[in-house]
Amino acid sequence: MATEPGAVGPDTAAAYRHCEHITRTKARNFFYGIRLLPPAKRDALSAIYAFARRIDDIGDGALPAAEKLALLDDSRAMAADPAGYPHDPTLVGLADAALRFPIPLSAFGELIDGCAADVSGTAYKTFDELLYYCRCVAGSIGRLSLGVFGAADPKAAAPLADALGVALQLTNILRDISEDHADGRVYLPAEDIERFGCELGRGSPPPAADPGRFADLVRFEASRAREWYSTGLGLLPLLDRRSAACTAAMAGIYSRLLDRIAAAPSAAVGGRMSLPGWEKAWVAARSLAGGLA
């Protein structure tokens, strides 16, 4: 349950507007769901995503690895005590959100661990190794979000939020195969790449150069992601209507994107795929009406 907050002052209101702007412009798929929430929850989730985006941007930036790791360590300290940074609007919003809702701020540490693995160039031999990474970078966001949503049975809800986060991250990995390859990053498990007779790594041809084998690999990973969606969507009945609508919209947009990737793997590995804005809005509207599109 949320704590009883006082009125939001002008500085805090401005901080939330700042966080919402970041979320609306940098996390568009998620914002279609976030905007379905009532104001207090929308503000809190925007603050979570704004800070998560900052962490992601450090990992994806152009600084030397040592500087990135130092900034990630700084972010770990910020997450532990956001109230200690009164001149940082993202952290002002996050600190206020943590007063209003039981947000497990320690979960940001898992996100930072995942970004540090990116900086270090970690590759994954098995799906279990990749699963740990997915739980760090996306399952952590699920747990943070659940602190805002609340749940009828928090113990039952936590693993379901984690599963949904894994599904979303697997979808991201498939969407970004070519982009990540160009940056020298490989997320798909080496055992799967070998199983389908593909090459994917530093110095290997781009994925689109071998469309047949990569199509089989992509479809296999998409099928695996669907299983995680199937489990994670069990979260919806445990949430209130607006929180369920938010979650359903996010999951619906990503699951439709996954279907599109699986239907045309060669197009997916040739460049990043996305849904048009009208389709995302339609998914969000159906989710608010009580149906997962």
C-alpha cells in the first residue's frame, strides 16, 4: 500500500514533469502503458524509468569502460539514497516516489549489475546465464514497478513480474540483434547459436548475411519468449484495474512486436523493427477496456 503523502510541492511537481518527459521521449513503448495509470502511480513509475534510462545510457554511451563503471558505481549510491541529491530532478522524483510507495530501490543494484556486464562485454554460453542477465536488467524493473502497482498477493506476484520482465528483455534482444552485433555485443546463448549452425560474434558476418539459419534461430528464441509471456501474464489478475491495464499494454505492445519478428526473421535481423504509433495506441486502449491485445 502507498504511504499517505503530503501535497506535492512545486519542486517535486517539476521533477515529476522532468521524469515524465524522459519516459515519454526515451521509453515510448512503456509510456503507452504508463499513461493509463492514475497520476500518483504514473509519476512514480516515470521516476523509476527515468533513472533506469540514465543507467542504461551510461552502459550504452561512448565513454571508456573504466569511466562507465565508475559512473555506474555512482548510480548505485544514488539509488540507495535518492533524497541525498536535492538538485537532481530525476532523483527528487524518485525519492518522493519511494516515500509514497514501497519501491524496492535495491533492485536498481541488479539493473546496474546487468549494465556492468554489458560494459565488460560479457557473453552467454547457456540460456541459464542469459536468464540471470535478463533478470538483472528487466526483472528488476518488474519488481520496481510492482512496488508502485501493489498486488493482492505480493509473494505470488513477484516471480510473475520477474517472468514478464524476462519476456520483454528477450523480445528486446531479438529486436536489436543487428544493432548489438554492430556494437560487438552478443546476447543469444552460444549453445543456441551453435545448435542452429550460425555465426554471431566479433568479426563474424552480420546476421542478415545468413537469413535461413538465423530465421530458425530467431523463431526458436521467439517461442521461448512466448513461454515467459504466458507465465508473466498471470500477474494481471493480482493487480488493480489501472495497474493491470498498464502492464497489459506494455506486454501487448512487446508481444505483438515479437510476433512480427517471428513472422519475418530476415527483416528483423536486417534492422530494428517496431510497431506504428496507431497500433500501440490501439493496444493501450484495448488494455484499458480489459482485454490484452
